Amino acid sequence: MRLVIAKCSVDYDGRLSAHLPLATRLLLVKADGSVLVHSDGGSYKPLNWMSPPCAMAEVEPEAHEAAAGVTAVWQVQHAKSEDRLRVLIHDVLHDSAHDLGVDPGLIKDGVEAHLQKLLAEHIHTLGDGYSLVRREYMTAIGPVDILCRDAEGASVAVEIKRRGDIDGVEQLTRYLELMNRDPHLSPVTGVFAAQEIKPQARTLATDRGIRCVTLDYDALKGIDNSEHRLF
Amino acid sequence: MRLVIAKCSVDYDGRLSAHLPLATRLLLVKADGSVLVHSDGGSYKPLNWMSPPCAMAEVEPEAHEAAAGVTAVWQVQHAKSEDRLRVLIHDVLHDSAHDLGVDPGLIKDGVEAHLQKLLAEHIHTLGDGYSLVRREYMTAIGPVDILCRDAEGASVAVEIKRRGDIDGVEQLTRYLELMNRDPHLSPVTGVFAAQEIKPQARTLATDRGIRCVTLDYDALKGIDNSEHRLF
DNA sequence: TGATCTATGTCGCGT
DNA sequence: ACGCGACGTAGATCA
């Protein structure tokens, strides 16, 4: 990994064109040749970048560029597309290289897949007598997160989101509409389950007769743990 | 901006939990207090991060952490949520600070806006006799990209996407439903125009009587250029 | 490899 | 501040 602090301007041409006027920035060159241009603010997204696979070449500035004070040009070309990044370097304030080795990678916990698994395992939290039919129940327009049956044996489609907003309600509505055309399943009711449900989503769901359930991830994990402890 | 290369482990707790095992990484602290943890590969997205507004405090490692070789702990707390990042630093291989000043920011040359403009200028590519009513036709629930009329004078609402997926079809459906309640406009048919249309989106659109049109950006540009060349 | 879906999405705009 | 749509979305999973 190479770290360069330099006064530079940057041009990107590819899916769109973008230009960064002359200013002091961090240029980060990774081991795979990818380049990130960061300012001293904003978020984790660079001002401009080139993703791997790509190749960086340091070329001579053209005459008019040299005349304008450009001392070096980094030309970064994507390997599989026409995407190109040109960094015109004026002054270099810092330049260092570091060997980092391979990263073991990120371990995540608490994403939608975990919620789905936990709720499927404890489907009775939706109500007494509920039983799981299957997770990822396939329909023509995509998989329903959970299909189960209530105490009376009626089908219930469950859509799970980490954050429940209006899109999720629309999605579940489409599934319900389709599934209710199937005489083997109909009538199918809906449950919209999320750790947090936006007021607008709750209103829309309720208006369509979809029940909203707020999921408590830690509580579900707690049930899981206490049940495991019995064995 | 502070650049630190260090052997460290990282824990994030907030919308989810995530952990990075001990390894050598770049720690980037921006002027606004935000922190990025980068490995020497992958994409422009950091392995872990904390977005502004947030505050970083360097605290003493706990006894068991110190015993495990931790020499310093960065505790980064988001200002408006419970999101927290803890960086346990073992060895520091590099540490430097740089004053970058404020960045003038990125200048973009848009794509979607350009596509809309091109299609509006060549609305006849949708069919003979089509005429433009207006771009960004305002409705109660938002602007329709293009409103035009077909050869028979019937209203046609056009939704333009770079990538046409199911959301775009839903969006256009909402517009059509609303506009068809307006006796001045009704009947309004829909055209879903995109550079690329996903099969599921095409199926849903067709099922709802919405015509799908694949846009060729270069061809539209070509028409544009050849027409310009006439003058 | 292509299609679909999630994301600690982020970003920018309009109300 | 909130909602909504675009993004050079990127990344994972599954057929």
C-alpha cells in the first residue's frame, strides 16, 4: 500500500465524466493497483477512485500540463472496461509504502439472513400454534422470506427486513397478490416483520391488512441460547 | 488527516455487529473525526468505518486487553446514534498527520439527466407520431420523467431508468394509477424505458400493460450528432 | 456466468 | 428533519 499526499487534479472518464480541481488530497494505491482519492472530510466514499482489476502507469505529463506545473501523471486504466482515471500531480508532500499482507476479513452478525433464521426457528413468536412451512418459499416473482401456517392452518407469508420501510410492504403485497391467486395456498395473510418499522410503512401495511411485528434480535438470540442450554 | 499503519483488531457495534481479527491495516482519521479502516485490497469501501458526525477518544486498554498486547484503544462514538467503533492497537508502524484544507469538490457530467433529455428530444423513437408534452411532468406524488402523446393523441407516461428493475415499474404504476383518475389525462398508458431491463421487471410491467423499451444511449447520441451535423 | 437482493449502503434533492 | 430516488452503487448468493 502506497500513501501519497499531493496537490493534484483528477479526471475520471467511464460510465460518466468527473473532474476534481487542483487541491491537496490523499492518494491511496493498494496492492492490487486500485487507487482511491480522498479528501479530509466527507464519508468513507472517495472523491474519485478506480476499482480493481486495473493497472496504474506513471507517465510523463504533456507539454501544456508540464507548463501548468504538473510534475507527474498517474494513468489508471480498468482492465475490463474503458474506465480511466488520470491524476495530475503538482506537489508531493508525502510518499510512503507499507506492506500490510492479506487481511483475514470481516465477520458480521445481525444481518437479515440471521433474523430470518432465528424467526424461522422460533416461528411461534408470531402467535400460538404457528408452524413453519419453509424459508425462501419460491414464487414466480421471487422468494418469500418465510411461509408458515397459523393455528387454524391458514397460510401466512412473512417478509423480514432489518429496517422496515415502504418498499418492503410493496414487496410483500406483490407476493400476497400472487399467492392468493393460487387455490392451494389461498387465503394467504401477510406479516411484515422488522427490527424497526417506519411509521409510513406501518400505516401502509395496516391499511392493506398486513400485520406488523417488531423483531427483537437480542431477545430471539436469547430464546435461542436458553433453548440450547437445555441440552 | 492522520494516517496510521498499525497491527490492530476492530469491533463495530450498531446497526449490526462486526469484528476484524488482528492484522496490519491502514487507519485513516479525517479532520471531522471520521475513521476509515482499510486493508491493502478490495474496493473503495473500508473494512470498517465510522461516519461523521462522530468523536474519537484514545483511551487506556483494559487490563486483559493490555495483557493481550494492546497498547492503545481508539473509541469512536457516533454523535447521533449508538453506533460505536473500537480499534485495539497493538503495534504502530507509521503515524503521520497532514493538513489538506477544504476540497473544492467533484464536478460531474451526468448520465440519467442526459438520457432523459435525449429521449425527450427524440420522442419519436417511441413510435411514429409521438409528441412531447413535457419533461418532469408534476403529479401529486412526484414528477413523471416524460409525458407525451401517441399518434392518436392519447397520453403516455414514460419512466426512464438507467437500469430498469421492479422498483421502477412500481413507481410508474403509482403514477399511472393517479394520472388515470384525472379525466383531463385519462386514459394514460405507460412506457418503461431503460438501457437495461431486468427480466422480472419486464414480466411485471408486461403483466400490467406497460410497454418496455430498451434505450440505446449511443444510438440516441448518434441521432443527436447526425441531426446536429445537418446545421 | 448471469440474475437477483442486501447494504452499517451513501449521496443529493425536494418538501 | 424526513422521504424518495439515483448511484461509476458494491458485494453475496444462488441458479
